Amino acid sequence: MTTPGAGSTHPLVEHLHGIWAGERAKRATAQEALTEVQRELADVQRRFHDAEQSFLAADVRLSAVSDTIRQAEEFLGVDPPSCLQADSGERPNAPGPESSDSRADESGEPQQAAAQPGADAAAKPRSLEKLIIEALTDGLETPVSAIVSHAQLNRPGTTPRQITNCASRLQGKGKILIIGRGLYRLANKEPRR
């Protein structure tokens, strides 16, 4: 409030303007801090995504090499070395050697421990091969993480290693292609962008 003719501001209004200026400065400082934290968070999320993709790509490569070694050992009739058997314990979500369904057969089906009485054929889960191909049916380049998520959603308890092993077999059969680091697509479809 100004007094008539004086052109000066009331001390209370001047005090409130001072508080307003201080709060405005605090808000600007908080906004700068928030913007910086948002940038850091985006960088951490990007680095996490890159690390996850690197891990999944390495897992696919390791699975492919493991499959090749296993096939060579079967062909040559030799026992597998203990270093390859110990490898599965170092990987996340890998079942231990005592698990009866720790290995999938060649079709990607888990080994059945015992038949369930009264279970009909319609309740049988889809094969990993079908689930992997289903995850790739849109024709887009699909990350391994999406394939693993899709397969585990439809077949809980399936390990990422089983899924990537099956994907490696499909790639070997020419049904799917590895496009880049952890990216797959169907072999008979051109990528859509």
C-alpha cells in the first residue's frame, strides 16, 4: 500500500516482498537441483539399460558356446568337464544341479518329473520355441529381455538360460536372427521401423 502522494511502500508490504524474493530464490535453487537429479537419473537409467543389454547379449553368447560344447561332447561321447557344470551356479536365476528340471530337452520342453493324474492335454504349456517365436511375431527387432519376460509370463519357473539356449537353437535352425547386441527378429520378416 502506498500513502497518497508519498509514492513509498508500506513497511509490511516491503517485508512481504522480501520474503517473496527469498522464497523465489529458494524455489529456483530447488528447480535447478531437481533438473540436475533428473539428468542424473536419466543417465543412470540409460547405463542400467545398456548394462542389462550387455549382460543379456553375453548370456546369449555363453549359451550358444555352451550348447556347441555340449553337442560336441555328445557327438564325441565324452563326459562334460566340471568347469562347465560349475558355470550354471555363477549365473542369476539358474537352478542348482540338484534341480530335476534344470535342463530343457531339445524342443525347449522342461523334463516332466511325474505325470499329473487327471491333467488333460490342453493344459500342457506351450513350448519355449513357440513362445520365443510368438514374442517375435510383430517383425520388430526385439530385445532378449522382452523375449525372456514373455516366456516367463507364460511358463513361470523357466530360467533365462533355458530361454536363451532355446533361442540359440532357433537361431541355429535359421528360424530367428540375432540382429545386434541382444536383439532378435524372425528370419523370414523384414524389420519394420
